[in-house]
Amino acid sequence: MVVSCNIFLSNKYMKYFSREYGQVITLFLYLQNQYLENMDEYIGAVIKVGGILIGGVMILFVVWHIVKDILDISGKDSSDGK
């Protein structure tokens, strides 16, 4: 990766920079590429965790409604029998 960036820089930008600056820019481009790859992984992980949390809340909401309906039905049955 660094070699290909260095060739790219030497062909296009080395007329503006000395050899030392070209190495620094090559390192910067390499680290920027690594950072962006890590950001994609981070964003993907955040989306997965968010989906799991939303799914968990939805399941709890459905279970709560089922339990509430069961308690309402059992409450009505017991009041009818009194």
C-alpha cells in the first residue's frame, strides 16, 4: 500500500515536494485510509448495536402488552364471578 502511494506521489506531486515530504504525505494517506476503514467498521458496529437495542425494546413492548392483556382478561373474569 505504501509503495503504490509513493509511486503515485512521485509521479504526480514530487515536483512540488522534496523526497522527505513525499514520505510524510505517503504515511498520511496510508493512515487516513486505515482510519476510514476503521470508521466504516465502527459505524457498522453502532448500527448493529442500535438495531439490537431497538429490537429488544420492541420485544419488551410486545411482551408488556401481552401481559397487560392477560391481566386485564383475568381481572375481568374475576370481577364477573364476584
